[in-house]
Amino acid sequence: MKQIAQKSKMWLSAIWGMALGVMLTGIGMSIFTRQYSWMNMAYPVLGLALVCTVILFVRGSVSRGGSSKKQTQEDVEANRLVGIAYQGKGLFDLAFDKFCQCPFDDKIKPLLYDLAVDYEKQEMLDKALEVYRYIQKHDDQYEGIALKISLLESGLTSQDLQDSGNDYASATLILDGKPDMSTLGRYEITEELGRGAMGMVYKGQDPKINRIVAIKTVRLDEEEETSDSEEVRQRFYREAEAAGGLSHPNIVTIYDVGEEDDVSYIAMEYLEGESLVKYAKKPNLLPLRTIIQYMIMVCDALDYAHKNNVIHRDIKPANIMLLKDGTIKVTDFGIARMTTSSRTQTGVILGTPNYMSPEQVEGKKVDGQSDIFSLGILFYQLLTGALPFKGASLAAIMHNISKTPHVSPRQHNPKIPKACIAIIDKALEKDISKRYQRASAFGKHLAMISRRIDELIAQKKKQGHASNAKAAPRAPQAAPPQTSP
């Protein structure tokens, strides 16, 4: 209404200008015809009247065109600012309405994205989806929008993903029923160990060879109603077989894979120890040299697996086991791939977003360099007790992983050596061509730092011994023998 009133006012201005010109012309002509003595003034008056008419008309036209354009820009800016104000007050629906009245440009895209994130925080997933789909409609490549929509459509919320220091948040999300059983295949269930990346985890025994095993389960029966249920089942066994073919001192051994009563399971080496979850947060951080030694073992394990065409896809503290003898074991190889698309009525399984690579976030095909990125996050967390990429929602975490540079580790721990910073920076390169190409290269650089630390320790010990020798009091010397005069 305001814009219509402005236009009407401009048109009236132009009309009044023309009317004034006509009136002046009429008055001049009247005087001219009655008073012949004014003959000499007729042409100047007439000319003046015409000039005034033209000036006023042109002014009105220019004002009309220029003011209209200016007002349109003002309206856009007003809608944007009002939308921001509404969003700040929690009036998200009104904010969305205002943003939709603005052109879909680089100014409005991040505002819409942030609005969708706010909807997520309030668990208003339908509304968040509506905003994401609006963005996708205009720009389907913006911030990996297709994957965000896919995740929200699966019913995932992200409030438990903010702090990976929490044992639940650091583990893979799963909502699954507890199988009620005393045996599984040929294995006797002796104890429930908890929940793992795939489902329930049990301690069992193989009676044939009297071997203690850990058994991880996943239900695939609910997939039977879907068109790709058989493909999911075959992929599960394929990946388990591939992981079972790995034989490395730093990789957990897989003994068997099977299925019983619609529950698929993997029997693997039973480990006595603890995961690195405890040591990935303050105040339990380990000494630098210890962290580097553990990381070298993980690098060796990953390099071996990658050479055998097995990708882990879910490297994180919860999947790195520290045994009582100090050995590191990497667990759950290929499990993130095994359970991809496994969404059932009883549960949802998904690799932890905090440790995903940009390729995973964007839904691209991944290779060993994806594990290297996750390994960089692990190294960062073991050194600082913090994550390089955080967010208040699942979408925010994925956005930061994909687009935002990581925070310098020295902001959390100023004592981290420059060499370690350089390794982290290279491992967390978003451009895979600039990232470590092999896990062995990652481990080689870590080994160089380890050797340098050993040299410095040896040098300090040597200096300490020298200082102690100088500081030690001299033993009294025997008096020279007395000679007779």
C-alpha cells in the first residue's frame, strides 16, 4: 500500500506540473490578446510557461522511475531486517515469511540456512525440512543441502551430538531393541557388554575351541519390506568378510559372521582394555610422546587396511582400544559402510558426524583419505581435549566440517609443538589433493617427531649428568709425603 501511495503521489506531481504550465500559458495568451502593448513580452512569457511545464513533467517522470527503484531496494532490506528481528525473538514462521519476500541471493541464503538450524534446535524438523527444501529448490548445491534433507527425513535430531566428550554422543547413534537370547549361532552368551556401533555387544564363548569372543549384533529383518533389503544384507556380509581378511597386530581380529532369528552378528577378538574416549578430554590427556606412539600404531593399521581396499569410515576415540599391555587395536572396520542406509522401525544407525570427512558430509564416494581426515580429528582431540569442528545441530556440524577452517589447536593447548600443528593442518585439508595421500605418510611424520623427542630427552639427561658431575664436591686428596731435611 505504501508503494502504491508513493507512485500515486509522483503521478500527481507530474500532472500538476503540466496543469501549471497550461495555466501560465493561458494567462499569457489572455494578456497578450487584450493588451497589445504587451506584445513584446508575449514570446518570453509563453516560452517561460513551456519551459516550466517541461521541467516539472520531466522531474516528475525521473522521480517516479528513480524512487520506484529505490523503494524496491528499501523494501527488500526492510523485509530482511524484520525477518532477522523475528528470528531473534523466536518467531521463526514470521521470519521465514519475510525471508521468502526477498530475492534468493547470497545475502538471504545464509539467513535461511541459520533459520533452518534454529528450527532443528527446537526439534521442529518438519519446519527445518521446509526451509531446507526451499533452499534446495533455488540452489541444490548449497552447503550439501541434499544430505541434510536426507538426514532430517530419517528423523535424526542433533542435540546429543554437541559434545563428543559424552560417552553416548561419542558413540554411534543407535536405537535398537535388546535381543533376548542365551546363544547366538554356536556361541554361548555369557555377559552383556553394552552398545556398540552396530547394536548390542555381548561377551560370548565358542564352546568348540573354548575361546572368548566379543559379539556385535545388528538387526536387518526390518529391511525385508524394502526393495533393496537383499542388497543391504549382501553388503553386510561382504564388508564383514573383507574386514575379516585383515590380519594386523593393531586391528581387532574378526573370527566369524552369521545370522540367527533375523539378527546378524559378527564374532571378533575379545579385548581387555578401554577405549581412548576417556583420554580424549580434559583432565585425562596423555603425554605428547604417548599420544604420538598410539597414533603411529593407528596409522600403521589404517595403511595396512587401505592397501587391502578396506576403508574404516568411522575413526573416533570409541573405536580405538588401548589394551593393558599398551597395544592399540582399531575396531569396527567397515561397519559404517555395512550399516549405510540401514534405517528400521526399531532404530537408526549412522557414523558419528563429528569425525566425518567433507566427502562423507557431502555424500561423495570415500576412500582412504577420508579415514586420514578423521585421523586428523582424533589427533587434534587427543592433544587438546576438544573437537576442531563443533555445532549446535547436526546441520551446523556438517557445515563446519565441509566449509569452515578448523580452530588452531593452540587455542586449546598453547604448548603443542609446531610440527604437530603442521601435521594436523595437512590431515584436515578439505581439498583431498592437499591432504596426506597415505596413512603411512601421516605415521612417518609422527615417527620423526617421536625420534626428535627421544633425542631431546637423551640430551637433557646427558646435560643433567654433566651438571651433577660438576656440582659434586671433590674428594680430599692425600697430603704429599714429608721429606727429611
